[in-house]
Amino acid sequence: IRFEQSLREGCNGWVRFLDARLNPISALPKDFMRQVRQQLVNLTLNKDPWEMRVHELCVFLDRHGQVPKQAAENDDERSLAHFVKNLGSYFRQGKLTNYQVKFLNQSSHPLLRAWLQKWSDPIAFWKTQLREFRDFVAEHGRIPLQHESQKKERSASIWFEYQLKKLRFLTPLQIQQLEDISP
């Protein structure tokens, strides 16, 4: 009982377990210990598996600062990427419960809330991206470059390149709005 209470309150405690690696050359990484602790917290709180998966996604986003990739070599990252893809599909198809939508809206991670906004109103999201792209071009006098270290510039560049790839699916108004932007 003290252990469960300590985990719920976020207190640090000691957990002993046997390291069964063949050649334990060094101590276990802190990330691994954090994951063990989080799994123990999840077990003691009896969370819904779907909620735990959303939490795993938030932890990934915090740790890596990027969206999980479906082409990743890491199985966990690939699995999370498929979860995000399915989450978006289910949201757009209205297959998420009201509780799940509310849970996602109350998420602590801004990227997750941004995805919800994008999924619920793709036209507003497109307009926001267009405005950010236009502002960048007006301020810098050039098209953003993808290889730049600035996150905003890289993001605007990726968005613009994606628009060029799907040009035939854009409306005439959207095409005109893109053409009106000149460096």
C-alpha cells in the first residue's frame, strides 16, 4: 500500500530487481529505470490500455520532440506511428468515444492537441500553415529551406513541399493563394 501511495504521489522510492543480462557491464540506463517506474505507476492506477497508449505517445513526444515515424527501425516507434495514424482516422470517421476525444483534448502535450485541431478542421489548419509560410517568406525574402536548424523554417519548408506534391488535390483558391506568395 505504501508503494502504491508513493507512486501515485510521484515520490521516488526504491525498487529492487535482478539484472539478468549476461554481461552487465554498466548500470541500467536512467531511461530504462524511468520506463519501469512508469509501467509500475500504470499498473497501480489500473489505467485503461488506450489511455496508457496515449501516455506512451506523450512520453515519446516529450523525449524525442518529433512525431513517431512509420518507417523507423525501432519497433516501439513504428507501433506508436501506426497508433497516431489510426487515431487520426478514427477521429475523422467519428469512431472515437466522447470520453476519448475529451481525454485527448485534455492531454498535456501540445502536439497532441494540435493534431486534434488539424483533424477536426483541416481547412483552418491549412490556412494557419499558409499564414506561417507567407510570414516567413515576407520576413526573410526567400522560400524556407528544409535543411535549416530552425524548427519553424524546416516545418514551413516541409509543409510547402508537401503542398507541391499534392498540387492536383488543392482547390483553385488554395493554388492561387500559394502562387500569390513571392519572395
